Amino acid sequence: MKQLRKHLNVANVISCIALFVALSGAAYAAKATLGNKAVKTRNLANGSVSTLKLRSGAVTTLKLRNGAVTGVKIAPGAVGSTQIANGAVRSSALGGGVVTEGKIKNGAVSQAKLSTSFNAQLLKNMQYVVKIGVSNSEPKSETAQCPSGKEVIGGGARLLGANTQLALTESSPVVNGGGKWSAAAVEINPEAGDWSIEVIAVCAEI
């Protein structure tokens, strides 16, 4: 005891108490757990949460604020057509020049994918005009003409009357013809008999 008393002084006692408190605090801190929502965004350093530290499905749409994901934050090819829900991308969400001809594959835009109102803007008051010519055995041509104010957008022709060896030599729109479709035919066999041409023009306001 004499030897122990010889080494005891106020400084030694205070040092021992401080060491005991420090060790006890470290042990308590090691056992402490964090409560729900104890870690806030302000407690995280920039870059501390990386992709590798996120479990699959941890970040959902509801956890993203509007405008949080911008184009520069998406890697090229990261979003494919299979990852986009039907109707997710509307025309109002696309900027000018986003969709160009080179980005649309053949057959991607069909008539079924166009709204009725859009089709109505393309074709107004469509009608068929049929012209049947005279029936004889002579080479002939006929023209179907659209009404005033309409243009020809399609057409065709067929041969009527004879059963053998006739040749349709022309069936096409008349260039600069004011909405006309013309067709012509000849006999290959002189014994073909009487025949005629039926010409059909598809007309519409454009």
C-alpha cells in the first residue's frame, strides 16, 4: 500500500477516470443502433451513396422528385422500348426534332396507330369516280376525272366484256391533269370481240 500511495496523486487519478469514461463511451457507441429516418440527406456526403450500395428496387418512381432524372443522367441505351409502358411517352413530352426520320423503323407508324382526327386532316371528303367507256373491238383509252376542288389520290382500271387476250397498256394518274386517272388497252387477239375499259379514280380534298 505504501508503494501504491507513493505513486497516487491527483493527476494520476483524474487520468484513470478519464480513460475509463472514454472506453465506456466507445463501447456504448458500438452497441448503439440508429432509429428509423435517423440519417437525413444532409448527413450524407456527396457520392457516399453509389449504385452498388442500393438494393434492387430500392429507388422507385414515388421516391424521385419531378425533374430529378434528366437526359444527361441517363446512359446511352439505358432506356429501351421494352422499358417504356404503353402510352408513357406523349407528343407533348417530346421536344422539337427529338423524333427524326432516321429514328423511326420501317412499318413503325401504321394507319391503325394514327388517330381518326389525324386521318381526317389528311383526307377530306374522299369519293370514287367511275368511268366506263364504249364497248367495241378497237384499241381505246378512258379517263376518270375528279370533281372540282378535289385531287386524285389513287385509282385503277379493268377490262370488261371480252374473255380472251386483252392487254392493259396504261393505268396511272395524269400528271398536271387536274385530278384525273387514265387507262388504255389493246387487243392481242383480233377475235377478242367487243370490250370496254372501266376506270376508277379515288378523289379527295387535300
